[in-house]
Amino acid sequence: MKFFKRLFVTVIVVMMIGFAIFHFGTKFIADQVMDHVSAELENNGQLEEIKSAVQNDPQLMAFIEEGKNADSSKLPFKTKEQAVRALVKKFNVSEIQELQSKAQSGLTAAEQQSLLNDLQSKLTDEELLALKMIAYKELMGSE
């Protein structure tokens, strides 16, 4: 009977450690990805290029403007950091790196549509609306 108690306690402890690693690990990875991408975009001057490209694309701008009047109290995340954490859980690191490399070299209309379809297939409607809201705030410079 002592053996089963020890086994049970060991299993519970291992599960708690695994959960902690998953929870804090995804937060750590998301923070690292966010810092890296932000720094790289700002250092290369690509952030302004991306903003102007999005603002000059009426279809993409209309898609993002759907988040303009979203009620943030009903959305699963409200900040860029929270959004990155959510995306890290839904997309693997290689997909994020591939997206980053495509964004750096410029996206064609077909690639943009493919990206949007991929986002729509992996995210809930609320998560997608939250991303639109964050993107709109970033593009328009409003809080």
C-alpha cells in the first residue's frame, strides 16, 4: 500500500512540474519571440514598411478594421504579448519562423490569403477578432 501512495504522489508531482514547465515555458518562448521579432523589425526599418503596405491594401485594411469597434472585455487577449503567447500555443516554432521569413521578403496576395486562411483555420472567431483589434490599434497608433 505504501508503494501505491508513493507512486501516486510521484505521479502528481511530475504532473505539476510538467504543467509548470508548459505554462512558464510557453510564456518564456512567447516573450522571446515577441522581443526578437519586434527588435528585428524596428532595427531593419521594416515595421513602417509593413504598416504602409497594409494601409495601402484595401482588402487587408478592411479585414483588420473589423477589429476597430471590438469589445475587448469579451476577447481572449488584449495585448500583443498575450496574442503572441496564444499564437505560440497554436502554431509551432517552425511555422512562426517561416511566417517571419515570408514577411521579411514580402508577401504576395496569394501568400497573404494563405496566411489568413491558416489563421482562420487555427483560431477561434474571438481570437481572430482580438488579433484584428490589436493590429488595428498598432496600425492606427491608438490605445
